[in-house]
Amino acid sequence: MRDDTETRPSRETSPRGRERGARRWPAVAAVLLALALTVVLLGRFVQLPGLGDLFASETRDRSGPAVLKSIQDMNRHEGALGTYQVVVDLEKDARFLPDAIRGTRTLYVANGSVSSYVDLSRLGADAVTVDEERTTATLRLPHAQLGDPALDPERSYAVSKQRGLLDRLGDLFSDNPASESAVHRLAAQHIGEAARESDLTIRAERNTTAMLQGLLRALGFEQVTVTYA
């Protein structure tokens, strides 16, 4: 007796079922990605109770030991050091877009210092003249110079940072979010300009003169003259 009953493939093993399952996975992945992005944006921009601990950061210092690259002999006398403070207000706008969409503005208080020194490494043979009795000495030195501005990271801080929506989203995928390198360069530039407009080099030459006169008088010289050319 022939069995006329057809054996139908189950839904799970039929080609149509497998095709539906293959189409379902991209949709599920897209939903999960959208949920994860929503949670991240809420934790970044909206202060909801309980999310602060979820996205709290922990700092670990994994730096290696410092490696000595070079040593340079410093044949100079630092006669003065100036300490400066500048408030940097740096704003970057995008054309045809409001600041709420694209643009940044950073208010930064920078504290730094600039040294003034007299370079003694290139003094010629005629830089020091001594009379026969060794009681009078004349020194001819180069004018004082200004060193590079040095920012104090412990006393410099950002007062406020305003960023547009696109800039905030860009920081999420950036390797260096909210970089302050441009603010640091601008602060160092302003501090250097302030040092050049001050009497820092005059003070350095005056203090260098006093140091050399005291040193040579302690060696027995009665009259010490220091000139700058």
C-alpha cells in the first residue's frame, strides 16, 4: 500500500526560512547598534541618574621610563625670569552654520614663564681685559636673550569649552578629542610677545653685571666694568 502523504520541509530548515533568518540578522544588528549609540550619547550629553557611574573613567599610568636622548652643556647665565598670565579666548566658526551646529570656543587661563639669559659660550679672546696690576677688569658680553615660553600645566586651566553638535559627535570618533594644542600655542605666543615688550632683558643684563662684579671683586679686583655689545 502506497503512502501518499508528502513530507514537507520544516520552517526552520526550508530555504525560505533560512532566507528570512539571513534577512533578519542585519536588522537586529542595526537595532542593537542604534541602542548602543543612543546610550552612549545619553551618557555623553545628558546627565541621567545612574549613567554617571556607568561611563565613569579610570586613569591608569602605563607610561614607560623616560629615555635620555641627549645632554647639552649650557654656558649661559640666566639673569631674570618673568612670570606671565594670559586669558586665551579662541573661537572657530563655520561659514553658513550656526555655532550650535558647528563651531568651538575655548576660554583658557594660561600661566607661564620666560627666562632671560646672557650667552657666554661664544666669548672671544678679547672679551676680558685685565690690567697689569690685576686690579681692573673689563668684560664685553653679548646682549641678553629671551628663552622659549614655558607653560605651567598645574596653574593653567580651561574655564569653559563650547562646542557645536557636529564637533561633539566628531570627538566621539576622534583619536584626540577636544585637543588643546592650538590654545597652548596661542598662549605661548602671547606670553612670548609680553616678554619681548617688557624690560626682562634689561633686568637680566643688570643682574649678570652684579653677579660678575661680585665674583671678580671677591678675587681681588677693585674695579670691574661690564659692557654689552
